[in-house]
Amino acid sequence: MSAGQQAVPANNANNASNEGARKKHMSKAAVAIIAVVVVAIIVVAGVFGFRAYSDAQYNNAVAACAAASENVRNATNDYNNLVSGDASEAAALTKKDVKDASTLDALNKELSVELPVYEGCVADDTAGFKSATAKLNEQADWYKAYTQSLQKAVDAVNASKK
């Protein structure tokens, strides 16, 4: 082979190594671009995921507050029905109408309690709705407890009738 022919393979070897270097260089660049794209996708997915989670938490808090408000309304209605009905009739009795006058005193004490002030579901954020729900649950519990104690007082007066 001549020197010119031998140089061609040497150039081909250099070209091959240069192409390999370019491929390796391009591979690193491609990997870097892919990594950046993947990180961007993860960040975007995280942001949308967090927003979806936050929206779900907010909607759950609003729904829980509405349910608590309904519970307070029902408990208040039960209490008011008892106050307007049986408790009112029992309170109309006098000490002459019952054997034990202390039952009337206990009934009047139950009827003179200060009622909780309804605050409702007024809030701007998830924490506000959760706080309102907690207050409403306390109010519902109060009404249920006082309805029971008032019913016991009414029953005691009725049992003491002459």
C-alpha cells in the first residue's frame, strides 16, 4: 500500500474517534437536557399536585363546616321544641301543683342558662373553616347536653305532680 492509502485509514481512525467524542459530548448534553426536562415536569406536577391537595382540603373543610352547621341547627331545634313544649308546660306549674318544689327550681335553673351564640361557617381559608367547624361541634354538643338535662328536669317536675 502506498503512503496515501495508509493515511486514509489513519484519518478514518481520527474521524471515528472525533465522531465518538462528539457522540459522547452530545450524549452528555442530551442527558443534561433530559434531566432538566424531567426536573421541570416533576416540579410542575408537584405544584399542580399540591394545589389539588390544597383544594381538596379546602373543599373538605367547607363540607365539614356545613355538616356541623346542620347538626347545630338540628340540636337547636330539638332544644327549642322542648323549651316551647314540655318544659314550658312544666314551668307553668306552681309549687302547689308539685310534691317537691325543688324540681321546679331545678327546671327554672335549666331554663335560665345562657344559650351559645351561633357563629356559622364564615371563613376565608381551610384553617378558618376548621376552626368554625370545631366551634359549631361544641355548640351542637352543648345543645344536646342541655336538651338531655332539661328533659330530666321536666321529667322530675312531671313525676312530682300531685
